[in-house]
Amino acid sequence: MSEGLRQMTREFRLSPENLIYPLFVTFGKGVKEEIGSMPGNYRWSVDKLAAEAKEIRALGIPAVILFGIPETKDEKGMSGCQPDGVVQNAIREIKNAAPELVVITDVCIDEYTTHGHCGIVGPNGKILNDESLEMLALMALSHAEAGADMVAPSDMMDGRVAVIRKALDTRGFSDIPIMAYAAKYASGFYGPFREACDSSPKFGNRATYQMDPPNAREALREVALDIQEGADIVMVKPALSYLDIIRDVRTRFDMPVAAYNVSGEYSMVMAAAEKGWIDGHRVMMEVLLSIHRAGADMILTYYAKQAAKDLNG
């Protein structure tokens, strides 16, 4: 079959419009620091974001998601809720430089705490679910007030979508959608991200509040709960090892579905390509197509800029 006929009969077509590009925002000025385990991705200071935002939008990528690396941390993650925090300032900078670029913000306290957990830690080392919800609501509100187009709680605390939705609605932000990390697994694929954000837990792990990898039916229950609480988009994370979960969510729920092609998935391909063991660009496109084919309407991926350039020809 000729290439033209192959293109005519393809069942799924990937577009830059399916992609969301993660950006890591840090304090200071003049910072563009490559992340060692994630080549091609950087920690950016706010003053360097304008040109990057314009390039991302020019490639046809519709959205970015922001992760903050603060100058100071505490036990509750208060620096993540401040009007002049790194993410809040980054939102304003990006919206000023590229107003049409959709700015999504990660809502989680792990990057801002001294202990690195996604919830407030009690005296006995237990994660305090209900006490954490107040912080998540404050963070989401501060992002909305700074001009974010969408908030994305990634913490996996029970009930956080409902609390964030109520807080946004009460303060006049009923039009701000929530993209919920609805089925987020306790995965071994997050290592490079935690290096990028310096957010590894200082004790224990996150298995008590993230999902157990063998569980599939539980994912559907978690997604259903987030939808009931007011989520507008539901996410599965990671993507590659959980393609079956993406498919199950796509089949069961009539909702927009996102999937996160996480840092470890990205870094494995990049490392193998660097060694010359695989064709990195070809594998990149296979990976993204597999996620889209499984049912993801939108894909959060560190490949976004590379993939958009390939797709744009």
C-alpha cells in the first residue's frame, strides 16, 4: 500500500492540539537549566517564559501545565498559595505573552513542603487528608486569581475536587474547570519528575494515597467520585503501563479523558535513543499514538514540542 493510501485509511490521527506541555518554573532570574534526567526539558525562571510560551503556541500546542519550584518550603506548603509565588507569577507572564495559550496549574503541596508529601503530615507521620484540603483550595484559588485557565489537583486526597469546586464557585470562579488526576497510581515512573521538582518524600512513600498498580476496578470508582464532585476532565497517570485503564475510563464515562505520559516513560525512550538502540522519534510517535488510540483526548507529555514539530511537517 502506498503512503498516500496508508494516510487515507488511518483510524487515529494525532495532532498538536491533543498535546499539553509541562513546564517547570523556578525562582531567580535568567534561569534556563536543563533537567539532567529529562533532556530537552528545563527549569525556567519567570522572566524567561515569554519567548518559550510564544514558541509553544506557534507550534500549535494549545496548553501548558505549570509545576512550581519555590525558594522556600515549610511543613504546609504555604509558599504555593502566595499571590507572588513562582507559579502565580508565571501565569501572569505567560498570559501576557501568549494570551491564547491555555494555562493549567498543578494543585499539590508536595513541591512546596519540607517533607515532600502531597498532604499535611501529622505528628505520627500520617497524612492528614481533611486538613490538607484547605491548603489545596487556597492554592487553587491563588492560581485562579492569578489568571489560570484551569486547575489540576494531583494530590489524590479524598474529596479534594468537591472542596476546590466549592471554593472556586464561592469566590466567583465558577467558569474555571478542574482537570482531576482521577486515577493516579503509585508508580515507579515518577523518578525524573521528582528530581526536576526536588519533591521526593523525605520519609515513607505515597502508596497510602496513590492507587495500587494491580487495581483496575478501583480506578473506575475513583473516576466516578471525581466526576460526582465536579471534575470537568479526568486523568489517568501514568499512561503507558495503564493503557487498559485509559480504555476502560473512555468506555465507561462520557467525559474528556487526559493521560499523563510521565517523566520515567519519557526518559527511558530518550536514554535508549541516545545510546542508538532505538529510533527515538519513531518510538515517540508510537508512544503518543498508543495513548491517543487507547482513548485519551489530551496527552500531557514532555515530547510535546518535538512531536508538534514532526506533526507540523
